[in-house]
Amino acid sequence: MSDAPDSPLADYAGLRDVELRKSLEAEHGLFIAEGEKVIRRAVAAGHRVRSVLLTRRWAASLADLLDGFGDRVHVVDDATMEAIAGFPVHRGALAAMERPRLPSVAEVLGGGSFGPARVLVLEDLVDHGNVGAVFRCAAALGVGAVILSPRCADPLYRRSVKVSMGAVFAVPYARMTDWYGGLAEIRAAGFRTLALTPDQSATPLDRVPLTGRVALLLGSEGDGLSSRWLHEADEAVCIPMSPAAMSLGVDSLNVVAAAAVACHGLMRGAPV
């Protein structure tokens, strides 16, 4: 193990600078995994390790994983870690991983019995933490895949990976190349599209027959689904709010809470 940072540690520069990280990670084809559990899940999922940067107190707990990485492992003190990353890394370990090829929407959806029966489709979720949390909901509740609109945040951005606790490695996903015609491709793969809306005049999700392949559409943090996607979906559905909550002006859940409730409801009738 090396005790001094060198040129490979440029992979870890400015981890809180979103724009820098977007350009750096795209240019070098990498992503960052943070914390022992997430790093182990990334390796278990088959992602190749470029390098590992960790503080001394974490070296022993990760020793079994690091033995085969040789000079790709860099052990530093807390101050050096903070200087490189740009903030205190409380989980004490970072790994730069090779970014995998992103499959197409058609590859992820597959066909008939060879593809997932339940998928989430995210339209313009721009908060990395929310995207990671939605992936965690999908993984925990058995949703088979996630499809992203072109403007959604990157599931492999460090905060997305961290919040998802590595669920982004477990749930297949793809990014649409065409927002305007994206739902047509999903429908062509045999999915019935349900648009989740806070509008209480929509059909309650628990009253919708969920047979066959179903895709649930979730909208952005602020505005929800676009009018185009709401209009184009096969049916608008809602999570019923209690009358007491409505009287207090609470007419909806945030997107992560809505995703959790909806994922649970979505699995009703899904093939085991």
C-alpha cells in the first residue's frame, strides 16, 4: 500500500464540485464509491476498481478486499483525505471505479417473460440524493428496472450511490435518448404506463388492476410530471391523502416517499 498521494488520486479531486465531477467522470469514464459497504457492493457487482483512497483506520476492515489491488491502494491520514476530496470523508474510504457501458432502454426492458414486469420511469429528477433514494426503494421492493429521462441526475454520481447504499448496482437502468418519444418505446415493449400525480381525482393506485407489464412514471421534485407525459400515459393514478392531511394543506408526498409507497403498491399482482 502507498502512503503518499500521486497522480491517480486526481480521480478524487473536488468531490463536492458537481460541475467539475460531471466533466471529470465523463471524460475519464469513472465513478466514485464511498464507504466500506458501498465499495464492497460495487466490487461484488463486477465493477472494476481503478484505485482506492482510504484512511489508516479503515485499512484493516477492508484488508481482505484490498489485498489484490497492489499499488492501486493509497492509505493517507485524515487531513490528506480531506485536502484531496475537499471535505471530511466520515466513512473513511473512497474507490474510483470504471464506469460501465450504459445499456439501451430496449436492452433493459427486454421482451415479454425475458424482461422486468415492473419498472419505474423517472422524468427530470435532478437531485442526486433523490435518485439514489428512489433506486433504494426499487431494489427493496422488487421493482425490476429504472428508466431515466435524458435530464435526470446521474445514478452513479457519488451522492446517488451513497444514498442508494449501493442499490444502483443491483437495479438495471437505462437513460432515454429522446424525452419526446420516450414513452412510446416503453409502451412498444408491452408496458402499460401509469402516471403518478398528486391530483386526488385520479384513480387510486390500489384500485388499478396491475396485470401484465406495468411502468410507473414519477415526475420531478418541484413540478411533477410534464403535461405531455400525463396526457400520454395510459392512466393517471394517485396515492390517496387523508382528509385530515388535505385540510392542513398537505396534498402530496415528496418524490422519495411517494416512490416508496408506489413501489410497494406496484408489486401487487407482479409475477413472483
